[in-house]
Amino acid sequence: MKDAAASELPTDKELVPASTKVARATRKTNRDVNAGDRIFRGVTTFFAGLVVVTLAAVAIQLVMTAWPSLSKFGFHFLYTRDWNPVEDEFGALPFLYGTVVSSTLALCIAVPIALGIAIFLTELAPPWMRSPVSFLVELLAAVPSVVYGLWGIFVLAPWLRDTVEPGISKVLGFIPMFRVPESGSTGLGMFTAGLILSIMILPTISSIAREVLKATPLPLREGALALGSTRWEVVRYVILPYARSGIVGAIILGLGRALGETMAVTMVIGNSPNISASLFAPSYTMASIIANEFTEATGKIHLAALAEIGLLLFVVTFILNVLARLLVWRVAAGRRYKTAGGRT
């Protein structure tokens, strides 16, 4: 009797909880069935890591190529104006100046227009108009830069030379920035490059700003309107403050686009390695000097100096893009938090 009763008692294996048995069976099933998922995960991880490796390889190669210039000139390279391939004397200041001024001018022109377009499309435009206008604005990004350059040479530059620049100089010529150079104006210079760049970065800023403005929670809009706010007051006091960081990210992305533009700027900026206070004078950018002289650089130091300019451009645009992405992600994270019912 005792042996029979003992045989009826559950064994240690049978005492294992049902949840544990299910977990073990699930792991076994996953091992058997999800081999394809593990392969897919490994392949996608490889591709993602390949991007990081590529960026690191580009940076390392630029540093190695630019090392003769880095070791010879050091920080002196950043604040000298000399650019003499014959005597191996190089300085990046004129190109830094041209890049910063042309990009800043482009932002001053493009940002108000892009924000106006974004606000109009998200808040004021009738539904039937939003898609066509958005498509036309974004179509500007599909135009090749060389087409912008040709348009700048044959259309924009003559018009600026004959009409706009003399008129601006006549009214504001007492300001060095708006004074026509003593040698005269050809229409090719910093001002023309800034206008071309503003057109090229307009769709980038506008499209991102539009998406950021859409992220404003609907209860905030409706609450402001319910309190008697006008449409302008809703935009000014509710929507723009909520989307501020994302708009800044859009502007920084546009700035990164302007800093790295090469062909169109090379065709219209005049390509003169001089620093002038006048916006109507020809100038140079970091991208255009590389495009113009890289194939002709025969000396080791000359090639290294161009590589160092490329390294500077790479580092600046990389930092700007990372910063812009962080700001845009901050807005997206805030939108998800609000949607989930969180409270700030």
C-alpha cells in the first residue's frame, strides 16, 4: 500500500510550474522557428554597422591625407590668408569666411520664407491646396545643382549686376556690406551665391518645419482657440513655442546643406581667395576650392591642404547634422509623450 501511494505522488519534474514549462517550450520553438529572424537581424546589424565604419574610414583617410598640412601649419592654417601652391604656403581663412558668410546669407533669406510656407500649409491653406503646393516646394530639392548654377550664370547674375546691386548700392552704399567693389561688379559673388543657396535649402527647412508644426497636439490648438485667441495668436504663442527646437533643427539641417554645396556655388561665387566686406565681391568657399583645385594639385602639401579643408568641412557638417537630428528627435519624443498621456 505504501509503495502504491508513493507511486501516485508527483515527481520533481512534474512539480515544475506550468509557466516555466511554457517558457521552455517557447524558447525551444523560437530556436527552431526563428533562425531566419536571427539571420535577418544579423544582416541588418551588419548594414547599420557598415555605415558607421564607412564614416570612420572617411574620417581616418582625410586625417591621413591631411597630415602633412596638419603637421606643418597646425592651427596657423585656420587664420592665415595665404594660398600659394608655388611656394607651398596655405591658409584656409578666405574659404572659411566665404563658407560662413554665404551660408549665413542663405539662411537669412530662406528661413523666413520657409517658415512662412510651413505655417501656411499647416494652418491656413485649404486642404485641396496643401498637397500641390507641398509637392512644388519639395520639387526644388530635385533640381540638380548644376542647373541652379547655369540659371545663376545666365539669368540671375546679369539681373543682379544690372538692376539689383546698383540699386542697393545707391541706397545703402554707405554700408561697406552693400557697396559695389571699385573694380565693378560682374554679378558673380557672395550675394549671388547666397541667393542660389537659399533656393536650394528652402525645401529642406520647409518640409521639416512643416512636419514639426504638425506635431503640435490638437488640444493645445483647440484650447487656445476656445479661450478666444486669433489664428495668429495660436501660431505665435502656442504652435511656434512648442515646435521651437524642431524648427531650430530644421534650420541647422539647412545650414549643413548650404555648407556642403559645391557645384552651384562654384559656378556663381566668383572664385577669388580674398576677404571683402562687400557682398557683391567675388569670394570662395571650402567646397568650391576643393572642386576647382583638387585635380590640379600635384604637390604633396597642396593636396594635404585641400584634404585638411575637406576634413574641416566634414567635421562641421557632421556636428551640425547630429545636433539637428537630436533637436528633431526631441520634438518627436515630446509628441509621443503627449500622445501617451504624459504630463510635463
